[in-house]
Amino acid sequence: MTHRHARLLAALLATLLAATLALVAAPASAAKDTGKLAFVRANQIYTATTAGASVTQLTTSGKNYRPHWSPDGTRIAYVHEAPAGHRDIWMMKGDGTGKKQVTHLGDTTEPSWSPDGKWLAFGADGTPPYDSGRDYTLRKIRSTAPYGDPVVLPTGDNDARVAGSLAWSPDGTRIAFVSFTFPASPDDYLLVYTLATKEVEMVDEVGGSCCGEGHFADPTWTTNSKTIAYSVVRYPIQDPPSAVHLEFASMTGTPLPSFPAVAGDSDPDYSPTGAKLVFSHWSRIYIANADGTHRTNVLAGYSPDWQPVA
């Protein structure tokens, strides 16, 4: 081999090595704050871009609530009510096609996806009609057909009870939920169920003699599973406001975001990167940075959910 050929070969090997190192250093995938928003208007489910454009209606019959994108961003689980008062979990593709009934219980709460996309957590007892003033047994069901029978998620002594809304943590270890009666009554509780230990931990409470009347709703986790954002009303306390607003609870002692308590804010959901938060403000949908800055009015609607995008 001549010196010239040796130099060319060495240069080629160096180029290949640099390219290989660049591929190793680059992440296989990265979350992006693009995708679509699923949301509700007048009890029907729609999608739109995060800028509020390309609004598309996905459901037309009965009443439909609480859409939630699957972790891969291809399907939407939601609550379908028909006949009146009879609510079950249904599933559809992201474009509204392929609608299928998942549960046949008649009194289901909203669904929440496990991070691997295999399960849906929810509350139900199989005693319709659905009553927003009571809570239901925490269960899970497979997210793909055949869905099978729901599985109860038990605690050490009795069943966890869900009042309306819940959220599976992104790391898959815990489920945050709201309860009217667990572990005691008449207070309202924000609780966390740990799947490995079957234990329930109290995060926040309101009502009874502890802290004035009020209620919780809409828990959602930060993308690192360290903090829960949720809706709360506290009466007659005026600071934070007695109207519905957002609050945050740290599960690891990490500092809480400096998101301001604004009357009318509810239904929070983090963007795929965790840098932004989409939420309802009365009957409008807003997007803001995770610290509450740069609030932007996006479109009319409520119960927004941000589509994960790989």
C-alpha cells in the first residue's frame, strides 16, 4: 500500500468513526411539543393543532367526555354516554374511525392509560346510572381487543374508591386519583395508589372540619413523575381563590412550579416534553409554559389532552 492510499484509508476510517460517535451520542427518539389536542365541545370530542387550527369533530352521537391519547399517540380512549346516565369507556383511532366499546359497566369514570399503553385505569362498580356525587372501585382493563374483564386494584384492607378523575404516572408505578370516601368521610381527598405495594397515600384533603368545603379533580403528572398538577376549589378560603384553580403537589420534595393560581383554570395536561401545560379556563383552552408564563388562548372547549409524538 502506498503512503497516499494509507492516508486516504486513515481519513476514511476517521470519518466513519466520527459518524458512529455522533449516532451513539444522539438520542434514539426525543419528545416534541407538536401533535394535536383532543378536547370537548358541547359533549362531543374534537381534535385541533396546538395553535387551534384544523378543528375536526370525531364524535357525533350521544354524549362524550374526557378524551385521552394513547402513549403512542395513535388512539383516543374516552367516556361515551348513551342512553342518558349510562357511561362506558370507548376507544377510537386518532382520526375518529374504528370506534369500539371497551367496558360494559354503565358507570365508568374517565380512563387513564398505563405508560406502556397496555392498560386503562378507571373507576366503576357496574351499577348505572353514573353518579358524579359518589366514587367507584379502582379497576384496570386491557386497552386492546379482546379487552376481557376489568381487574380490581385492591388495597391492603379494602378497595380504593375513585371519584371521577385519575391519572397513571409516566413511570408506571402509581395512580393519582380523587376520592370522596377513602380513607374516611366526609372530606375530599387527592390520593396516590402504588401498584407494587397496593398502598394508598394521601396527598391533599379538603372539606369537613379540616379546611373548609371544596373538591379536587383532574390530577395529572409531570413527565418525570415527581409532581402532580390538579384542579381544586377551596371554600371559603380566598387566597388561593375560592373558584376552581390549579395547584401542585410534590411527591419527592422537589420545588413546585411557580404557576399562579388563576380563578377558572382546570383540567391540566403536560406537553410531551413537560415544558408546557394545556388547560381549560372556563370554556376556553389555554397553553402556557410550565411556570405559567406566556398564557395563550388557543380555542373554545374544555378537557384538553395533548397528543404524545415520538
